[in-house]
Amino acid sequence: MVDLSVSGGNLVLHVRGADKLWALKSSLEIPLAHIAEIRADPAVAHGWWHGLRMPGTNIPGVLTAGTFYQHGKRVFWDVHNPDNTVVIELKDERYNELIIEVADPQAAVDLVKTALPRQWE
């Protein structure tokens, strides 16, 4: 699971607990200006194919965490429970997408959209 916060014009993602080991990352910091879209989207994580692990962990039905290449995109995953999935599409970043599990998907989406009022009106 990932905790989100907004600080100094950046979206800060903190990978929690043992997921740091599985995802091979403890945090990510993305400038808010590089966020193209954010949405709660459990359907994305319900499938079994999440791309090629480079590096990462994939235990179907249990955990997807780390860097994956899928449909020509570099994607960061950290999902145990697909029902709490948020997808963040990025521009001008190392990753094309972040697919993460958060405690409250709608609150996470609202937090980011509130930080970017010009983009979401």
C-alpha cells in the first residue's frame, strides 16, 4: 500500500511496510505539473497480466509491486487489493503510469485533484 501527500508542488508517495522490499522502492516524488490524469480504477488491477517485471514482484492474485513494462509503457505497481487501486498517468517522467493501492481511493483522487484545480475544471 502507498500513502500519498502533497508537499512543495510535488506528489509524494511513500511505500509502506514490506512493500518497500517487493517494489524495490520506498518513495517516489512527482512534480504536480507532471500528472496528466488520476482516477480510481480497480479494473486495471483485476487482470492477471501486468507486464514484464523489470525489477519487481508478481504473485498473481496476491501482490504486484515494482517496475513493469506493459503495452510499451513503464509502469510502477504496488497493489495487493485491486479494489483500492488508483491510476496516475504521468508526462515527462521516468514512469508513464503509477498503479497503486491506497487506503481510500476517492480521497486520494480528491487530494491530488484539489492540488491541481486548473487541470481538473
